Amino acid sequence: MSTPVIIRERDQDDDDVGRHAKRQKTDEAGSSIPVLQEVEAEQKPAWDHVLPPSHSLLGIPLPEAKPNTAINFSERDVGISEYVGSGEAKVEGIIKQRFTDFLVFEVDQDSNVVHIKSLEKPQSSKKAPEESPVADAVAEGKSAESETAAVVDEPSEPILPETKEPEAAPEEPWPETFNEKLSTFLTPTAIGDLKKIYLEGPEPPLVSDNGWAGRAAKMTEEETSGGSTSLPAVEEPKVEELKPRGARERGGRGRDKRGGRGGRGGGRGGNARDDTRKVVSETIDSKDTRTAFHKIIRELFKGKLDTQANDESQIVIKWARGATRGGSGGGRGGGAQRGDRAPRGTYPPYIHFTLQKTNRDTQDALGHLTRLLHCQIRDLSVAGTKDKRGVTTQRVALKRNNKVVEDVWKLGNGIGPQRSPQDALTTRGERGVRIADLVYRKAGLELGMLKGNAFIITLRNVNFKSMEILEEAMNTIKTNGFINYYGMQRFGTASVPTHAIGLALLRSDWQKAIDLILQKRHGEHPEVAAARDAWLEEKDLDKALRLLPRRVVAERCLLESFKKMGGDTRNAMGALSTIPRNLRLMYVHAYQSYVWNAVVSERIKMFGAKKPVVGDLVYEKDEETAEKDENKMDVDVTEAQQSEDEDAQTGSNWRRNRKPYVAPRVKTLAQEDLDKYSIFDVIMPLPGTDVSYPGGPLGERYREFLRLDGLDPDNFVRKQKDYTLNGNYRTILHLPKEFSWQVLRYTDPDVPLAQADEDCLLGFDAPAVVEDGKFIALQIGLQLGTAAYATMALREVTKADTSSHAQMRLTYASEDQKYRGTGGEAAMDEDAEAAAAEGGDEIPVIVA
């Protein structure tokens, strides 16, 4: 039965609302919001179009939708209009024709470009070393108990089914290649003994002890002095070796020496089957050789076998602890589970991993991971958001909540009844998501914890008048940079731009914000369109929720809020507050970005992009010297404030060592200052409480934009703290840290000209350049600082609109589309594959 919908109509009683406004303004909890929000909305200027009223200052007409089409927003509609270089240095080309034409790699705080290094399943070590492969943590001459990789037992509450036996090699448990690779380090006899141990499995074979299991058989001097042995004799155990970590150390119930209970569920036999099987190599004097030996054992046996170097520079090989479910507790599994669970609490609280996503925005990919990992969205954090249409690689932090890296690897890569671990190592990640390179860390990530991004961008069907023109266009970016606009991704690709919703939130026009979020969007996925119709036309809340895909976050949050209120839609602000805070802030940040773009365009129109002028803002010299890191300039301080607020709400204190935000000191340039600064020092504020505006006519223009949108430029404090903006500064020009380019030729537009990390590690054919290809491609490699948009750098090259609909028109009209599919089997229609996997894409793709 459908939930009844209660929609409040305005009546004559609303005329008396002013008498109650003052009383209700003190209540910000949400229960008495409807009257307050109407009062505030009536105080604002009229606003009918989806775009902000300040659009009239851009000097272009409002875009209108033709019948049965979406409103197509251009760059100029979000304030992007100017260039650094002259219009003659133009290189025509198509941006993002294929996903692999736009590769993005995060640059971490140590200036390392993030790549996927391995697709293999990780192994938890005893001490869980941070940010280093587990096997590489093996220290020469140190005990394997403290340094070597040890496979953590599978979860005692199996999240996904998995066999107990060790995973076999693709063809047989011990292929001939094992003998070949091990012959460099072991004698044939030792290899034979190792093979026997491996094929016996992690459980030592049963041996009749004639009732003397409690007596430990002493190993002979010959057995301990070298060579190899796989004898099942029971070695005299050391007491500390029999303690499962976290169990008997707490005064547990172990009676190990007499074969009694080993933990709560221990049964008879105790440690009678302790595994003493091992193989010992000959002395290896070279440290490099020993390191290579450790590595080859890890690679061949996937962490199931453990290695350690003894005092005589020999390598001892044995089954890793945890590779068996039996453990030393014996019995019916109670001891094994106890032994498995205890180490989980000893690892650091976070797991970091590398995420490669294809044709998914960051929030969507994180939402997908929460379903796979059975966690909350707040448990995942990133240093920065990445483009949707492309293949992007970045680090993600997970608050692990007792999960270990093995669990996360399996869950995050979709391993289960329909997808085996072998599938994860031989095929692409499902639904455009792959996680890899998992490690434990003491802290999570927060926005801004990166140095920037590296890009490999391929422009297709490139045309230019001459090589001189091409070189001029490229050198303009290399030496003069580009206008540091916020790119079109900031404003969304749908027919309702995100900055319009942000303005409604800043104006406290809660109902307007809800209307914009729930509004119909032409060309949406059919499921989403049907859900909107169910709500907007049929007023059937249950049907709308049933049809709405979970990836549509904001809309689902609003409808679920209405559902909890029994269909009552009057508490608009309360409903909006159920949308994840980072998504709500994304809306208001988009409005900040729109105003910034528009005013920077005004500045370039007035004074050009060559040198600073009187009235420009710059960081004070001492501030600049002390805080030269460009991250500080370009990271939204509201996002940093968001992290601090969340800490206060959740009680988290892992960021307690971070210095509190202090607004930077800026100065307005006077005539005598102009020789001390360059154009790259000039900054422009994003509107907020802690910023200064430029001097002269530009500052007045800035204030005009805000006032026309119904905002007070000198008061950005809101009663609702979530929408109080601190503001920030951003350099108006950006100079790439690295920049290179090359000209390629191709014929089939389906053939990739660049390769993502995942495809490279899966062994797919590398892109092949066709020397006599019919068309020209321009491949650009560049590295940018935080919050800089590569599409804005490309815009400086192509002098063309980078909006999705404009690029789509170019693609349809491109001459190379006649040759689609001519590349044979090498051509993979990855666009169609990824779009189908995602269940639809806002950007139509051409399918042969």
C-alpha cells in the first residue's frame, strides 16, 4: 500500500507567519522549519530559472531546452570564457573519446605517482608493516615471527565461501616451472623435500605416537645443522611459540604441555601435531640472493610458505602460521577461531588500498564499495575526487572494523560464488572498479592529502595548420600556464547543475533545493526516470523508492526521509540534512566555484593574463615563504572544516595532531608592489567568512554577483553551520609541474592509444602505434597541483568548449568514426562494456 503524501498548501494563515517567525528562528533542530524557511525564502529576490540570477552578468542569454531535449550548459554558463594564449594557436581535437584517452594518477604527499603495483591477494604480516609489501619487510637475520609475512587465517565467520586447501596453480599443484625457479637456490634433494611438504598441505600428516604425544622428540644434531628435513618428529616446543597471540597471553586456559585444551574450544591432543616440517637451504652469502629467494617463495606460493634467514645465512622454509585452520588449539574449532580472531585486533585501524575506477565518479565508486565491503560511507575516505569519464587511480582509506586485508581484497574485487580469485587475477574488475595494493595504516585520509594528479591524455582526430602552430599552443601552456578555472566536472553533467542547488542551500531556500534535486532530467537512465515520475506525477512514494537505484544518493535520501515522516514533506531542511554532508557541501562548493570562475574571467577581460595590476590580491611574502605548498592555496578550507566537524560529531581524534586552520594573510597590491610579484602570485577568493575581496572595480563586480544572487558578500555565516563557508583563495593561473607531448597516428578509433595499470598487469596487448595511420592523435603527459583541472589545460590547446555535449557533437562528426572496428580483435569496445556494466551513462557513447 502506498504511503500517503502530505503536501502543505499555502493558505490565508500564512499571512500571519511573520508573527511567529521570531519565535521559531531559535529552533534549528528541524522540527519547526516549514514556517521559518518560507519567511526566509520570501526575503530573497525572485528566482525562476534553474541557473542563478547572476547569470545575467555573464553577458550571454539563458540557455533554454528545446522540446524533448535537455538544457545544454556551456562553459560560458559557469563563467569560463577567456584564454591565456592567442586564438590563432589552436589545435582541434576530441577530448575523452574513449575512457583510456583520459588516464589520471594521484600524486601522494611524498610526490609519488600512484599506480597499481600488483593484483595479487595481500597477506597480513605478524606486525602488519605499513605501506610496504609484506615480503619486503623480511629483515636479514631476524626471526620470521617478527618480520616475515604470515598468512592470516580466513575469517572465523566466513564472509565468502573459500576452500580450506591451498590454492592450486592454474594447471597442477606443483608445475615444472617451480623446479626451474627454485633450482637457483636449492639442491634437487631440498626441492623434492619442499615439494613433499607443499603437497601434504598445511596440516602435518598424522603420525602414531603410541600414547607418547606429550613427550617431545629431540631433533638430532644432523637435522638442525643444515640440509633439509621433512620428518614429522615433534620438536621440543618453546612456551612462547605455543601461545596464540591475544589468547593465552591474557591468562587463557591453555594446558599445552600436557596436550590439554588450547583455548576455549580446545580438545584432546593439544599440540601433538605441531608442524616441524621445514626445508633449510645451503648457506647463501649474498644478501641480494637471499632477498631474491624470499621473493621467489612469496611469488610461487602466494604467501602460504614462510621464509626466514638463520644465523648461518641459510633460508628456512616452512608452512606459514595461519595457513591452516587447525591452529595449535585443536579441538572442534574453538581454539582455531580464537587464534584467528585475536590477531585481527592487533593491526592498525585503517586499511589503505589503490582504487582504479572506469567511468564512475568518486562518490559513486565509494558507494559501490560500501555495498561490497559491508561498511558505511563514512568508513571510506579519499584525498581528492577524480573525473568520471576516464580511468582514474587513487588511494582510499577504509576504517577496517576488524577486517583484515585478505577480507577487503576478496570483497572489494567481488570474489564469491560467481567470481573466483583466479577470475580476479585474469579479468578486469567488475562494474569498472578494481582495488589492489592493500596495506595497514594508523590513520585514514582526508581531502587535500595529496600533491596533485598526473595525467596521460590522448586527443583524437587532431588537426592543426602547421607544426609551428602546434608547438606554439603547447609551449603556451608549458611556459605561461592556463587559467585555473574549475572545470565542467565541478558542475555536473545533468540538466540541473550542482551550483544551482548550492545557491538554494546558501539562500536557505530548502524547498527550492529539494525541487532541483528531484527535478526530471532529460536522458537519464530509465530506472531513475521512472522513479522520478512515480514521485512527481503519481505521488507514489513506495513505488519511487522501489524503482530508484541506490547509486542515486541524494534523491534516495530525500525520499527515505519523507517515508520516515509518514509521507509528510513539510520538513524540507530536515530532509536535506539526511543527504551525506560531503555531498551537500559539494553543492555549495560548486556555487563558490561558479562565482570564482566568473570573476576571474572579468579580471582577464579587464587586465589580461600577463602581469599583476593594482588591486590584485597576493599572499604576503612571509606567509608565502612559510606556506609555499600549493596544496594550501587550492584545497577548499570548507572541506578541511568538514573533516574537523565530523571528528567532533563522531568523537574521532586521529586528526588531533593536525594544525588548526588559520586564514592566510593576504595583501592588496599597490603600485609600488607590482615589481615584487608575478602573475602566478595573483589569487582570487572563493566567497566565505574569512576572505578579502580584490580592490577597485573588480571587487565591486565580485560583490555584484553575490548580491544579485541574494547573498550578502560580507556575511556568509549561516544559522545552519553546515552551510557556513570559510572561503579560500586560489591562484588565477596554473603552471604544470611536468609537461610533455607526442604525435601518434591511428586508423581505428576503437583501438586504445594508452593503457591503464589494470590492463597492463593483466597482460593485455599494449597499445600499438600505426605508422601509416589515417588520423593524428596528440598524447599529452602533464602533472598538475591539487584542485587543478586537466580539461582546462586542454581547453587552452583546443580553444574549444569542453562540455560533454559539445565534445559529443565533435565525436559524432569526426571523420575517424567511419573506421570504427577496423582494428580487428585488438579493438575493444570498452565504452559500451563499461556503460553497460554501470547500468547507463549520462554521456551517450557511440557504439558500432
